[in-house]
Amino acid sequence: MNERNCVIVDAYSTGRFLPEEFKRYGISTVHVMSAAQIPSIFQSHFNANLYDEVIRPPERIGYDEIVEYHLRALQGRELEFVIAGCETGVELADSISERLGLPSNGIALSAARRDKSRLSEALASAGVRSIRQVVSDNAEVIARWKRQESFDELVIKPLNSTGTEDVFFCSTDADIQRAVTAIVGKTNRVGTLNQLALGQEKINGQQYTVNAVSIDGETFVTEAWTYDTVPIEGASSVCSLERLLGGKEPIVLELSDYLERALRALRITDGPAHAEIIVDDRGPVLVDFGARLQGTMSAKARTMALGHNHLTLTAWRYADPKGFAGYMRRRGVYKRQAHALCVSLISDIGGVVAGYPGLDAIGKLPSFADAIAFVPIGQNLVPTIDLASTPGIVYLVNNDLIQLEEDYRQLRAMRMDQVFDLVAQEANQ
């Protein structure tokens, strides 16, 4: 039997679980790095022992040189596919897969899959609804555009970042100045220098997250969740609760149709996609997007609720394309097997985490399915301002909707100093 091999670019975040999934199919993995250093937010995710080989580019070389470096390193190998493990690997995975003649979304619109301003331009060019926007490093330019367009409020954010980092809701010129000052000139969490800020009209409506997996231009939506947020003073808002929707609900069919059109506009024909979509009185519009797996999710809890998850379906698509496509076509729209809530904890206090006394009580809730992304012992819990500062995420899954809601109320009633054993920062130094 021939050996099977693949490449994962930046197997961080949820992508770090792909090597074990591919191993189930007898596929070995080469890990390719898009930069010499792993971004600090992902360093704890990396385990070199999971890979047959790790290819790290030299320091201080440009993107084109990085592409050529990896192509030389991969020369002569029998590879089945290349996939991005997380956001930072998207463009390099596109470049390598296209150059090697493997299943690929290609490089023509690769930048638009990461740069939020180019994303909107690509959608608009294809006749798909997009958000009106302005790009500048000058707060006055953005403020003037806001007045010209008669917007009451703008969303200002970096062109490419992750985890809702530096997203601001701005009503006044002073708000805009603070946002632009915070963004421009800062190196974001994934190691990119923010040279410009993106100003967009604020869409007021219900937000949703939608995941999909595509194969040869055919897209299968794997799940859709409502996405509720709470406002945060001095920033924008943070996710508080996601609720799994049934695949046949009219809103899910509307979201699925819009996402399929957006993927065609971005020329995404193969692999996973994660979208955040707002629906207002004009219909759906894409507000954030990733040509990769959803980050920070529990595969265990989602399988309990759906019978599958974004990670395992993505692995199946690449490891057994015919089997995957045949199954998904027969399946039709996804089926919710149980009600599910993804609860993001929100903290208004800080301290060094010494333990998790509240996890015992949380684990005894009848609907408890999983707890992930809790601040590690010995690290700082800080007041929540974005996804990265969320202290932990709890999944509740139950066929009994009344029990599920009661468990959610009990979870929300817990204070963070009940969930976490916190030690004052000063006392720990």
C-alpha cells in the first residue's frame, strides 16, 4: 500500500487537531510554517511530535521567498493535499497547493480571503451584498466619510486580525480617533503590522456563525448558530452565547444560500470555511470570514449535538473525497440531534488563576458537554474585552430544551470568583 502524505500550513488553533484526524485515515503530515516564529497566542498549540517533519522558513525573508523555500523543501514528495490549519496559513496554503497542482482555491483572490477590505470588494464585484467601507490611516478621513454617508455609528477594525482584536464601535469623531490610534502602527496577535484601519457601516441585526466544507465547488453547510453579544465599554462587544439552529429552519436556508454565493465570489471551491453573517431588514451580509476551520470550538460537544463536527468533516473531505461527497449529497441539509448552547464566560475582574473550583459544579449540570479554553493555571485572567480575553467556554447539550435553559441560567448566575480561584497579581510576584 502506498504511503499517504499531506501538508498542513500553520496547524494552530483548531487546526492542531488535524494531524490526529488524518492519522485515522493512514495519512502522515508535514507541518509547514508561514513564518519562522509561531505567534505567541498559538505557541501552546504546537506539538512537533505530531508531525513527520516540521519545515520552518528562515527569519527576515519576504512572502515570495517563503513560498519558494517551501516548494524547494517539498520537491519530489508525493502529497495528496495542502490545507491551512488556521488564519495565518491561508495564503501560503493557497500558493503551495496551486503551484503543486493539488486541490486549491488558487491565489487570484487569496488576499481577499484574509484582508477584510478586499473581501468586501470581491463580494461587491460579484453582485453579492457587502458592507460599505473606507480604508485609511487617518482618523479625520474616516470621520469625514462617516458624515458623508450619514452613518450614526461605524465599526473600526484592523484589515486582518483574529479573535475580535481591536474592534471598536464609534459614534463620535473622538471615538474614531481613539480606535485609529489603537490600531494603526500596532503589531497584532498574529504578527502583522497594522498599517491601515478599516471603517465599516454598522449593521444592526441578528448575527450568526455558519460553517461549511466545499469540494470541487460544491458547498455543504455543516452547522449554523445564532451569535449573541454584549457591549463592552471602550471597545465593541464580545460573544456571550451561541445557540445551534436546525438545518431546515428558514433562516438557515437563507444563510446557506448567501454563504454559497459568497464562497463563489471568493472562488473558494475546496476546504473549510467559517463565516459570521448579520441579517437585517435587507437580508444577510458577511461581517467576518475565514477560509479555514472555526477556531476555539469543542469537536466533542458539536458531535453530540450534530453527529459530526467541522473538524472531522474537513478531514473526511480530504482523506476520502468520494466517500465524503456521496454521504453529504445523500444527507441533504444537516440535522440537529440535540439542542446546544455554546456559552462564553465573561469576566469583569482579574487575577492569577490558581484553580477552577467552579468546574465541579458546572460539570454536574445535566446538560454539561464540555469546557474549553479556560485560562491556564498560573496565567492572568483579565476583564473580558474580546475573544482572546474570554476566560472560558462551556458547552451545554440536551434534548430537553427546558433543562438546557435551566442549566444555562444556573451557569450564568455563577460569578467568576466562584468559577476560578484567583490570586491578586501583586501577591503572586
